[in-house]
Amino acid sequence: MSRALGVLHCFRDSGSPLSASDIARRTSLSVSTAHRLARTLVAAGFLEQDAHTARYRLGPAVTELGQLSYHQRGLHLTAPELADLATRTGATADLALRDGVHALILVGGSVRHDTGAGLRRPLHSTALGKVLLAWPGDDPDPVGTLPGLAAFTDRTIVDADALRAELDRVRERGHAVNDGESATGVRTLAVPVFDHTERARFALALRATPAVLTDDRLAWFTDQARACAAALEVLLLPPAERRTTIRP
């Protein structure tokens, strides 16, 4: 089962069909094993094989489950709110949740228009990730579960204790900022979308340049993001999982 799931994960970051050799290389399996697992997934509808090229692509079962999950989570309801936020602020608005060691952007301006695929971003170097780490629910030390903190720019926090201190500041402020830590010349502000346990179920971000997200207007952008996050709590969470009081 785990090896079959590994085969499916090969297609996560690929916009093109893959051969059995491609799958074998990405999973460290033999070509014969990769081919056998792929054929099993074809039979179940999770992959399709092109009759001419013999390459594999994701099948209709994945599409069906993906659409079902997207709607079950209420994510289809959030696009108008994010579009309105982007229009009002002039920034890119994104909504993400935590998926392992990444913040997975599922709705917003950063979603790939050609494939509809979400964008995975490292937790430690992004405002979205800092929010998800700062309010993790029951995890007493979310930083301790992360792998090595890779440097993407000279501003990336790569020390675990420094990251813990940054998360303390995020909780104190109620929002996170990524100022060139993932990419030079990009500034991002993120706020949590809380559930009733005060866990950040989702993170909402505004991304632009420092010339747009200026220091003197950061409070205004934060207010706009928080107002949108409050609306998203209602759209995304059933009544029993919403907070009874909304933070100012």
C-alpha cells in the first residue's frame, strides 16, 4: 500500500505524464516493480496509461476524490472572498493548510492556472507556514518535527531556536511576516483561520513587494486579512468547530 501511494505522490509536482522509468527513479523502486504498481493503479482508476507513449498520468478516480475533498472542505466557497481581498489590497491572496512539512496553498492567486495544482511552500520560511506552526493545536514543539531548515535567501531563519523565538513573536502580534525569507523582493503577511480549539486550521496570506506591503500600511493590510479570515471561519468550519468569540 505504501509503495502504491509513493507512486501516486510522484505526480504531485509533475505536470507531464511519467514513464515507468521516471516513476522508478523518483521512488527508488525497480522499473519492473514501478510498472507493476502503476498497472495496478490503472486498473483501480487512479492512473491512466497513454496507449501511444505508454506513459502514465493521474486517472479519473484521483480527480473525483480531489473534487470531493475540495467541496467537502468548503474550499470552493472561499474563492470570491479571496478575489475580493486581492482586489481591495492589490496583493495576491492565498489560503493554505498544513500538509506535513509544507504549507499547501489550495485556493488563491498562487494556484497554478494551467493545472489547478496547489503550491507547496516550506513552513519555516513563509508567513503561511509560520502561522501554521505558531498555532499547531496539540503539538507542543512543531519546530522539533521539521527536517533541516534550508536557507532560500540570506534572510531565511535556519536555526531551530531562532525559529521558536520568531513563532513567539507571531503569537504575540497575531500575524506573521515573511520579508524576503523565501524569495528576495517578496513580502508576505499571513493570519490564522482559527477553529474552536484556537488551532490555525488554515492560514491566509497577502503577498506582494515591500513597495506595496509597506511598513506604514502593514496594520491596514493586517486588518483586511483578519476580516477575511473571520469570514472564512464561517465558510470553512461547521458551527460546532467555530470559535464562539472572534479575536479583534
